Amino acid sequence: MAEAIVRGLLEQGVVERGAVAVAEPNAERRELLAAAHGIACRASNRDVAREADLLVIAVKPQAMAVALAELGEFAGLAVTVAAGIAARVVEAAMPARVVRAMPNTPALVRAGVTALAAGARATDADLVVATELFAAVGRVVRVPEAQLDAVTGLSGSGPAYVFVMIEALADGGVKMGLPRDVAMTLAAETVLGSARLLVATGEHPAALKDRVTSPGGTTIAGLARLEAAGVRSAFIEAVEAATRRANELGR
């Protein structure tokens, strides 16, 4: 995720290469990042923090305590990307102004969506800066921090749910005689096109669904099977379970 953010910022011209430094403990990975993006790569978080007035702390929740121990004196803007870790936890460890961010993996192709929430010391100007950062890799929304666990359960974990759905649709096509590559293309492009149509029209998904569903036709037969299998409730329960897990990670 950190690399996706860096690549988006550089490709969109939001920052100059010379203004970016990345902390990466693995020497081989440092070399790859430096070669791929032409940026400075340091061995430790502390080395980067000394040079920075803005930090993006993109770590697994379990690694946040170690990262904060190295960043305790940082007093600039800290944008955190770590599920479940409350802004107050970061604020207690350093004098920084904190904005929490929850992006998702489509940021790798600049098609992500990121939710931002301000910590107690963050200013409106800090939110503007954070918005500019993540707009380089997709859309940005702002939410109260209390809603970020739900964001994690929906859009943070959501790509995995969609990949399962695409795989299942393709498997259905293969079962009915389509070649695997054709079935996968049809499934992926159907999901992509449907999402684009929904966003472009702003219509409720139920209205768009009804346009495809003719009386006594093929679509209603398929939809009836999905309802009987509890697919709708399964997606709802998946978001709920992931939200609860995000909350557990922050305790």
C-alpha cells in the first residue's frame, strides 16, 4: 500500500522524487524501491522522520507499536494507514497531528477509495493535505473516526469479497462450457462495467438491477437462486465480521 501511494504521488506530480523518502528494513527491498521509483530509501523509521514534516505510517496494526517507538519525537503531520489503531493511540506516543486513512488495494492501479478521519490535533489544512495525497490513487471520502472500522470492513476488505464473486462467476461460466480465459474476462468486465454504471448514473443499485430483470426471464431466475442461497445476507455478515475484527485489532 505504501508503494502504491508513492507511485501515485509521483505519477500524478503531487510531489517531486527528491521530496520522498521511504523507510524499509529489508535491504533487498530498499534497493528495488530506489531503482523502481528513484527515491531515497532508509533503513529505519527514525532516519526518515528526521527529514520529514509529513509522515505516512503504513504498517500492519501489529507493527504499529514498534513504529511509534521509533517516531516518538515527530511533531508534523502523521497520516496513519493501520486498521483499528485509533488516532489517540498515535497521539499519545508522539506530538504529531494525526489523520487516519483507510485506503484499499485498487490504489495499486489508481482506482482505490480512501476514507479519512481527523485526530484531535489535526486541522482542516491537514485534511486537505491528506486528501491530496490519497486523491493521487483514487477517490477520497471523509468520515468520523468512529466509522473507520466499518470502512475497513466494507471497502478495506471489500476487494477480497469482489475477487471471490468474480472467481465464482467465472467458475459458473466454465461449468456451462465457456473457456476459462473467456469466462474470467466476462466476469471481471461485468463487475467493472456495472460499478462504473452505478457511479456514473448515481442511481440506486436496485433500480439498475430492475432494468436487467425482465418478467419470466433469465436474470430473475438467477436472482432467485442467489436469494435462496443467502448471498445478500452473506455479504452483509462479511462486512460485519471484518468490522468487528478491525475493532479487536485496535484494542
